[in-house]
Amino acid sequence: MEQVKAYAVRGTTGIDLYRSIGERRPAAGVGQAVAVTNFKLTWTRDYRPQPDGTCLLAVARPKLVITYTLPQAPKDLPPGVKESWARFISGVEKHERVHGQHIIEMVKGIEAFSLGLREENDPECRKVRATLQARLKQFSDERVSQSRQFDQVELTEGGAVHQLILALVNGP
């Protein structure tokens, strides 16, 4: 499931809108960003001890909610600014949805790894849980690294988001 939340910004020019983003933007990890993608992931898991002493992870069903938090400009922008804002916010949302896709890919990877996972000599299902937990950290670390690399490309000078910001700030 995906949802979009908005935070209000104000202004009548591109530079005013961007300044308002700077004043109102959501915190994002170690810094702040124009928009943020967060997620909540919970699991339904069924660990089944087997007659031979192994433990099988028979069910691993995710429940994922991705939340995109984006700036929302006033509805009554002047025509040129309205067009500029529309291009800006469309590009920002496209960027955030790539982060969302990274999250979805991580969840699919976890699901594929989890389902059918088994450990020998594990009648209380402790080993299989430990194996899963160790791998979950790797999945998370890989996604964080992927997101950082993506942001580095997009946000540095000449990157897509950097270009969006420049067009908004230098526009009407």
C-alpha cells in the first residue's frame, strides 16, 4: 500500500516556494530533504518445528505501507509559477517513487529468502530465527546503500533533482 502525505508551503514565486520548503520540510535521517519516503513493514510468519528436528519457516507474508511526504503549494499560484511548480513536484514525486521501488524490491527479496527457510537440529526454531535476523540486516543495509547512491546521483550538481530545484528557483 502506498500513501501520500503533504506538508504545506507558501509563496508566489519559485524562490519563495523553495525557501518555504527549507523552513517546513520534514527531517530525513541525517539531514533534511524536499520530500521523504518512509515505510512500515510488518510480517506474519509461521515457524513450524518438523518431526525430524528441523524448523521450517512455512509462512512469511509482508504487510508494507510506503508513505511519501511531499510539499504542497498553494492552489492559487500565478500561471507561470503554477506550471513551474507542477514540473518540480512531478519530478520530486518521481524521485521518491524510485525510493519506494527500492523498498518494494527489498521486501520481495526478504520474502523470497524467508519462505521455506529451514535449519537442521532446531526443534525450538531458534536457529532459523537467528539466520533470518542476520540476513534482514543485510537486506536493510543494501537498501540504505542503494538509496544513498541514488540520492548522490540525483542531488549533486547536474543531477535530476538538482535540475528541478534550479528550474523552480530560477523560474517565475
